[in-house]
Amino acid sequence: MSVRYQGGYLGCVTRKNGSQCWEFLWRENGPLGIQKRRTLKIGTVAEYPTEEAAANAVNGFRMCINAERYRQQQQPIQMSDLIDHYILTELSANASWHSPATRLIYREFLELWIRPCWRATKIRDVRTVAVEHWLSQLRRQNKDPLSNSTKAKIRSLMSVLFNHAIRYEWLEQDKNPIKLVRQTAERLRTPDVLEPCEIECLLARLRSPYRLMALLAVTTGLRRSELFALKWGDIDFPSLTLQVRRAIYMRTIGKCKTPTSKKDLPLSRYVGAELVACSGERSIVKSAIGCLRVLDCTVAIHTGRRCCSLERSGQQRSELALKNR
């Protein structure tokens, strides 16, 4: 049975307070099969100055009300429509599948790389070899080739888009054309790794609190988002462990990237003493000094020590924790 496509109606209305906003009207079948008119406020004229901008904003929702229609093969779906629906359902603030950082990065990749090239292409017309060729030609604004890791992320996001279409039954199972796209994630150059003497020189040039942040970074392997979200309450001085419970990105506090990231990390006595010296809490300092077996005068001068003086046992525990992250 054929399902009628609903284009809906987009109009600009004036509210009682005098402000103008865009509204989208459509019809929805009720429980008894009786159609009812529905209205959705899209946004104000200040947010969407033109009708085209408002139409683009409502495109993802139009995909939702026509989900049944799009399950019919004769109904074409363009990549731009699929992207709009994915942003509305998976990357909105109400969606909980991804962290705020992931939602922001996915949006940037969709708008910067995928939409400009594939917006008018029907999802059934996307071919594996064409995507491979497109990835190989991607360049930055300065004409430098895009890194392999970034290309691999773009490929993975395109695969997620087609899996999204399969989930809504707009494509048949095992019809993901990105599945066979070949794209290596091999680095173009070997990343720089600081030697202990270089870390020592770096720490000697830093002042608090940046020195402490750098010290924690090189001894625990925390991500930046996890490092910036640490609180004093996350440190268990008696057991010398660091509890990672949250991450922060663009001033938004969210969950850690992976469940493994939430595992407690061991701290060496040297790092613990540095934390005690910077805490400024007399009660914490008193209890922590007893656990660390460090004298008051020793704690005071520990700020001049370097990370290369980490005890072997603490260093081995940190390396073991890094392997599991």
C-alpha cells in the first residue's frame, strides 16, 4: 500500500507579543485513523532570517513524519536529507548516545566535508569506489593533504550515516556501500615523544597550576578533557589513586569517553606529594603526609623535583594503567 508523502506547510506567523516566528504544519493520523493537524514552532525570524534557512532547519523533522514513505524504494532519499535526520535524532541536545564533544565534532565533519560533496546524491547511488576516490582527493584549505586519521574518521562517520538509514529501514540490510571502502589510518609522520630529560626541562619552566597539570598528564596519560575536569575530591590520598569520573569540553561537563577511562589510576608517592603541596588544605596535607611518610620540609621542596624521579614501583603501575586505557 502506497503511503502519501507529506511536504507540510512552512509559514511565518506573528504572535500576540508582536514577535514573528516560523511554524511548520502537517497532518498526523490519530489512534482511530482520524487525521489531526499538528503545528511545530521552528524558531524566530531572527534565528532564521530567510525561508530557505527555516526550510533547512525543518528538513530533518520532515524526514521523521515521512519515515514510512521513505521505506518504499520508489521514494528517493538524498544525502542531505539523511544528514538532517541524523543530526536531529542523534546529535541534538536531547540525544544521549554521544558526548557533547562527539556531537560537536560529528556536526563539523558533516557540514565541512560530507554535505558539500554528497548533498544532492541519492543514498542508493553512492558507490564504494567513488567514496574511495573522494577521500584520496581531500585537501585542507592550505592545499595540504588531509591526514589519514582524519580521512578514516570521515569514512567511519559516513558508514554511521548509512547504518542510520538501515536502522530506519530506508536501505536494505547489508547495503552499506561504505563497508568496503579502503582507508588506512596510518600516521603520515611519527609523533614526537618527550624524553625524561625533556620533561624535566619542561616542568622546570612551568609554574603552578600548569606545572601540576603537565605532571599529571605525563604520569597518568589522562586525556585533556579528563585532566581539565579533575577535582580535589577525585584524589584518594590514603590509597594514592586518582578517580576519573567526568570530562569537560567547550565548557560542557559530560561523561568520560569510554568505560575504561573511568578506572582508577595509581599515583606515585612523588606525584602525591606534589598534589599535597598544591592542595592548600591543612587537613588533607596532615592526613596525606602520614600516608606518604613524607616530612613537612620534604613536601615543601618537592615542587622542585622532576617527573624523572618517579619511583620505579609507581611508574610501573602507571604504565600498566596506560596500557588498559
